[in-house]
Amino acid sequence: MSDMRLQKWLAEAGLCSRREGEKWIAAGRVSVDGVVVTQQGVRVGPESVVTVDDQPVVVRTNSLRVVVALNKPVGVICSRKDPEGRPSAYQLVEGAGARLVSVGRLDYNSEGLLLFTSDGELANRLTHPRYGVSRTYRVRVHGRVSDALLAKLREGVTLDDGPTGPLDITLERVVAANSWLSLTLKEGRNRIVRRIFAAFDMNVARLIRVTYGSVELGEIPSGAWRYLSRSEVARLMSVVDAHY
């Protein structure tokens, strides 16, 4: 990495967003060359030794920004570690060769597209409500979704943490006693898709995220991942006006 502000250095190391880095610095968690830094704006260079919570940060010099698309299976968590010993999505992308952070989450019983990146600032922008990055899900619910219910869903739902606003939702097909729908959201509140349908007493039997911003799940096998190309990363960055 070239000479840059410490909070940006932390973000490009994949540890956090720049905003989070500023909080870490203010809290005295970061040291440069053995000296605790609490003032913003300190600059570091390629030879600087940076530690966070007394742990040295190792960064590959001249490394490229890495973005990985994973097809997360059901039964995998999105935290790095789990007291219950359940498998982590981070274990699935260990071979990517970079320190990665996840872009948002999918719950334990959900599957599909999960992005990881070595750029903490990019991860922050892709999840921040300010940028309204769209996510599309395919949802299978128990029961038949009538035209009347579909109309109500499109009006939006008031959840315990606030209204969703109008929903972009389409009924794809009805199979026996199950309905498949496509739902696009521009926010990532905790378990929001499941809570939307629960508000109408409908149980989500399967939940698959198929797009995130400009990235599509495509044909990635369950449990596998791929690198995004430079052009794909550029398009993804343009979605959140990332030109840093």
C-alpha cells in the first residue's frame, strides 16, 4: 500500500470501513510503529507497522482489491466463529488469498449469493442504506399467494423496526401448495424477507439470494465461489459511487 491516512489503510486492509477505523483510532485500539494513535489524519506508508488490539496487521504489498462471490449453502453461518461450532462461510472462501469481510449476511437457513471483499470501505458502502443497493431473492412460501395478497405485499409491510415501503415483488409460479416469488429489496435488515411474509402468516420454506447490486449468482455451485473480474468490480463500485 502507498502512503495514506491510517483509517483508509485499515479499510483497504479489509479490517473495517473508514468510519469504523476512525472509531478504533479514537478508542486507542490502533498503534503505528509501537505508538498508540488517537488522532485522526495520521499517515502510514509501506514500511509502517500497524497493530490493532496489540495484534499486528499483515497486508500484502501492492495487492489488488479482491471481491469474491460465494453461493452460500443452507446450514452455514456468516460469522467468522461460532460457539456452537457450526460451519462458517469464511471457511468456504479461505482459499481466496486475502483477508476478506462479508458484504452483509444471509441467515443460517438461507442460501445464495454472498459477497466478500478485501476492501472494508466498499463493504460498508454496499450495505449502507444511503446507497440503496438492490438485492433480489427467490422465495418459496407455504400456501398459495392470491392476487389480493400480492397486491397487499406490493403496498409494503410495517415491521417492528419500521415500514418497508412499497415492495417490488412478482409471483413466478404456484406448485401444489407452494408459491415461488421474486422479491427485490434495497435494504438488508435482519431476516427482513422472512419477517415480511410472517406478517401475513406465511412461512418461508426456501430463500435464495440471486443478485446483489450488479452481481448475479449465475451458475456458481452451492458451496463454491469465484473471483469477480476487474470489470465486474468496477461496475459494483460504480453502484455505490466508489471512486477512492
